[in-house]
Amino acid sequence: MTAVKPARVNGRDWHQFTCEYTTPDGKFGFEIYALSAEHASYMLQDLKETAVLLGQVSDIIPLGDGP
């Protein structure tokens, strides 16, 4: 097992948190980055209140292959 390192942005450590939700099709999950568990809970609440579906992902550009 490898320890997860936080992402350092502008001198602050952003930690990875997992989220899970349940639908009639089963349980699904995703990850968010936040400064603390409390911050992650606020971000999840913001997602619940403001998230919108933008469309289906059709292509992924690997790191280093962009412009």
C-alpha cells in the first residue's frame, strides 16, 4: 500500500477525500480535494446544492500531450 500525498497548491496541502452515493443502480463514488475533513464536508454540501450535469466525457488528453 502506498501512502497518498497531499497536493501542495500555493503553499497549502489539499488532501484527497472519498465520497459515496447510492442510486437504484448501486453505490458509486468519487473523490474531492479539500484542506481538511471539515472543508471537505462544506465542499460536498456545495456540490449537493450547485452541481449540474455538463455532458458525457468522450476524450481524455493524457498529461504531457496538451498544447
